[in-house]
Amino acid sequence: MAFPRNSLRAFLSHAKKAAATAIHSTQKITVVAGNESADLDSLTSSVLYAYIGSLAPPRDAFAPLYIPLLNIPAADISLRPEFDALFRHANIEASHLTTLDDLHAADLKPEKTRWILVDHNKLQGALGEKFGSCVCGVIDHHEDEGAVTQDTAPEPRVIEKCGSCTSLVLRTLRSLWDASTDISSLSSGAAHAQGDSVIDDASVTRTWDAQIAKMALASILIDTVNLTAKSKVEKADRDAVEYLEAKIKLSPKDAAHWDRNGFYEEINAAKRNINGLSFNNILRKDYKQWTENGLILGISSVVKPLDFLVKKVIQDASAEDNETRFVTAIGDFMAARDLTIFAIMTTSTSEAGEFQRELYVQALSAGHAAASTFAEEAVKELRLEDYSVQALEGKPGAMQPSSEGPWRKMWMQRDVGKSRKQVAPLLRRAMGAESG
């Protein structure tokens, strides 16, 4: 049975309660899971898929209600200030989301679950070990790892290049959303129960649609730099923005005040506001991890330059010199996760106003060969240039591979069009080559 047309707030609350009921009563459950970095795109693509999919599930769907999973503990939501900024526009709160704390994966029986992956195409870590064989659909814009079977009917299998995964989710399911705008399918009583001031069912629906549209737009605009990142933007992204803005402009509450540029600047400013986070939490905020032939790789994406991170360590610790402090702090982060190789990818704006990327890699002895292989192969592909930062006093040779302590190196990445989606496969291939 399809979920009746309702607000995003009501849907998320219902999905969270339904997940708890299903887990405790061993009912069937279909989870729509974003990746473990739980960035804005993973949040919005999982919520959008679950919301629209639940309005009109396939006749032979495993379970009629799709549960959107934010793939982190609830406490980690606070590391993402951009979420809070977006929640206000979508009329939802963090407490409405289903997180790893709510899923109780240890109590779930694999045969009672099906998983749809968005913003990744291979379930990683403990979830992957237990539920990897239960994946029945995927929509993603990363390199295809071949982990999801080709025949996923009745669920989609979409893996292609795009600026935002949310754009692909919308393209795949928008016909269902359009069909759901039939006024006869509305449940306006829920809107009144939430205290919404409404005149008729049509205005209620348009308000709900605008809230959902703004949620989806946030990640598309962030991932494509408001559609200005030429190396990232695809037709699906442009079409999605046009479609979602049209939804917003149909809402009596939102049309007159809608400002896409202002909305983008607000969400982007919130995302970049990490000054109050500790060094460790900055690395945790947007972090992904993989295992390749016994070697474990972690990559953190950070929205501040490496100089900012080094100064964070200097502020929080004490040691004989700045490089030692930084390398030690990275080593502590790696040890807590049993990492063999760890990379930091930064994005920032130069003094000249140009978008820039930096890359830092550190490896334990077991990863020295793989790190060296990556360094040799990636120089040309990523246009890497040896680099140091002001906080290290620009010392010649600073952060270069060393025979003492961990392998480490810092670069300026001149090919700014290549993000973690491209860098992670390069590192993973190097790790596979050395251990295979």
C-alpha cells in the first residue's frame, strides 16, 4: 500500500516509526542508504528516493515503504551545520531522520531486508559484510564497482556521471512525483495537524512540494557550485534545477521570496563554517573508508585549506615542531580507524578568488609502496605539484616522503575538476597493485 501524499516532515516521522516497528516485529524493510560520509548529497538523494518511491511503490516491491537512512550515528549530525540550515527550509528537524542508531543493524535479519544504494554503489564496512547481498537497486554517480547485479528490477540500476546523485534520483522518479500531485490523493488533515495554515488542498501540496524541492536543490547547487562548475555539471543537473525551481515558484508561500543565489550562498556558508570544530571532528565530518586486499584507506574532504588544518593542530597540541605535530595528529586519527593510508582533500578559494584543491597523503609502512605508486601515477592525471603551507614555514622538503616515520606528501592539485570520486579509485588501484 502506497504512503498517502503528505509533507516531508510527516513522511520522515512515519518512516522512522515504521522502521522501529519492522525491526522489532521482524517485518520486511527496504532501506534507501546514502554513503558513509553522509554528506548533503547522500542525505537528499536518500530522502528524495524514499519519499517519492513510497508514494507509488512497484507492485512487486519487497516492502511498500522505503526508509531513508542517514548512514551515521545521530550525534554526528551536529558536525554538519549545512544540514541545520537546510532543515529550516524543508520544515524538518534532525530528530525526524532515521540514523544508524535507529536502524539497530545487529537486530536486523538480512533475509528481511532489501537495500537501495544512493550516492554509492557498494555497501561498505559492517553494513556491507552483513547486508551486501541484499542490495536490490542503485542510483549513483561514482565509478561502478560492479558490486550490484545488472538486473535489479523492479528497482533501478543507474550509475553514470553527474554533478549530483540527487539529480539522477529526480530524473528516475520525477514521473511518480508528477503523478502524485493529483489532488484526490492528498491527505490534507496531516497538514492541519502540523499547524500549517492552509486554504485548499492544492496550496498544501504546493507548499509540501516546495519544501521537498528546496531540500533536493541544496545538494545539487552545492555539488555543482550553483551550476557553474563546468567539469561537473551534466544535463540531468540543469534539468533538475529547472524542474525543482518550477515547483518552488508554484508555491504561494515561496514564489515571491525565492532567490536561488541567496539560497545557495546560505547553504554553502553553513557548510564552510567549521571553525568551531576540533581537528578530529573536521576530519570526521566528510569521511569515507575502503578496504583493498587487506589495506585500509580513508579519505576526508575538508572545505578549508591545509594551512587551516595545520594551524588547528598547532592550536590544540604541543610538540617540537609544526610538522611533527601535524603528522602525529594524522597518525592518531589513522590509528583509531586502523588505516594503512589516509588522504585529505581540501577545497578553498585562493587570494585571487580562484577555486583550488590541495591533497595530502600519509601512509604506514605497509602502505609505503602503494602511496609511492599513487604519487608516481597521479602526478600527471591530477596535475599534482609539490607543495608546502605557510604554517609549516614553507620549509623546502616539508611533507615529502621520508625514511623516518610515516610516508607523507603534500601537493597542490591543479586539476580542480577531479574530486574524491576520481582520487579514491586511483589510490585503491595503487593499493590493489601493490598487494596483488
